[in-house]
Amino acid sequence: MKSGFVGIIGRPNVGKSTLLNAILGEKVAITTDKPQTTRNTIRGIYTKDGGGVQIIFIDTPGFHKPRNKLGGFMDGAVRNTLKEVDAIIFIVDGGLSEGGGDKYILELLSGVDTPKVLAINKIDLIDPDKFQGIYEEYENLGAFPHIFGISALEGKNVPELLETIEGFMKPGPMYFPDDIVTDQPMRFITAELIREKVLMYLDEEVPHGVAVEIEKFSESEKLTEIGAVIYCEKKSHKGIIIGKGGRKLKGVGKAARVEIEALFGAKVYLELWVKVKENWRDSDHALSNFGYSDRY
């Protein structure tokens, strides 16, 4: 048996969660077009058909300069991951000359001896000549023995990337049963799915100040009853989340319920509330309640 841990790192919104879901063939990490969608490290468990290989992939928050305590938590989660894994997938979607974020990550990686693979994502959207330029720019660094052009969304070249990662794994135990794709508790996954729908429905100024807390989670044979609170930082944001006549909140609830029912394979009754908790991203107490502290 070969097994190990692999960290997926990169700037916000480069497709880390989309790649994890593509590798697993199931959705375990939420994805939106909003940067910093992922806040916690999400573990996805890949067990090769027929056995022999098990890889625990760790999807990390996007690397960015922390502006509050939540940002500090996310930054720490990524740094901690770099120390613990057996291999690293660094995802980019542009050249080094397009911004300083990737250069900053490269500097961090230069001090890590862990095997590294570079994945240039979104090749379905990148002009072939531009892709060639990006590829050569990174190839000339000499820092990555393996560079792949991939489309995490379409699954293009993901099997080839996965095969290379399998080669880095060493003899080890089977950490999880072969029918498990994540070790995240259902309450956490439920809260994340609700937050995903909020992000998809909201305007740009609101998403980063939103958190979801599950207050009720009751399972029976016929029905799962869930009560969740959506927290925001400003009173004006509460009105935006609820929407005129409550339409936006109803849309969030319906979209979340449909996906949660598909995940659970059971009927779900979902009730949502919206509350204001000002400046919660800089509150140690609030961060702890929302599961964003004491993790690194």
C-alpha cells in the first residue's frame, strides 16, 4: 500500500477546490467565482480503484495578505499545510509577470524540500500562445520537475497530474475506508454548502463578511431538520441577504436544500435566519465559534 498527504496551494480563485472535486469525482469543497471562498483546509480522500494507493489531498485557502484575524487564520492554515504534506501541487492561472502573489508563494516554496508539481489551470480559457509563454516562464525557473497544463473544470489532464502525484507516495497505511471521500463532519459540509449559495447570490461587498453557523441538526429516518444562522457584519448587509420580500434568502435556502438533499440522499427541512455580528472577522470569540481558530 502506498499513501500520503498532498497540499493544493495557490492564490485565491485559481481553481484549487475545483481541482480537488475533479480528482475525487465528487463535490467536497465549495466553489464560486468569488476569491477566498475556501477558509478552512478541506481534506479530500482519494483511493485508487482496485486499491494500492490512497492520497489525502488538502485544499487550502488562497494565499493573500491578511487584513484581519480571519485572514491570519487562513494564512496560518496554508503555512502549516506546507510543513505536513508529502507533495505539493502549486496552481496558477497566469504568468509571474501578472502579479506578485505567485512570486510570494514561490519564495515560500523555495524553503520547502517537499516534491512540487506546478499546474497551470484554466487552459480552456487561455490562448495557446499565452499558455506557451506561461509554461516557459515557469520552466525556466527550474523549480518544478513536472509542469502540467490543466482544466480542473473540464478534467483535462487531471488524470496525468494524478498519476504523477501517485509516484511521490511511499509505502504506508490505508488511513480511511475506501468508500470515504472526506473526513469533514456533515454539519461542516452543510454550513459550507449554505455559504456557497450565499456567495453565489450576493453582491461583491458582502461575501467576505458572511459566516454560517448550524444551530440545529436533527436526523431521523424520513427527514433531516437543519436550522442555520447566516451572520453578516453590517445591518445594511442583512437587508441585502434577505432581499425584497425575502426572495434572495428563499433562493439561497432552496438552492442549498436541493444540494444537501442530494448529498444526504434524504429529505431535508432547512430553516435560515440572518443576524448581524459586527466585525466578527476580528473577534477571537466569533472566529472560535465559527471554527476558524485553534487550527494551527
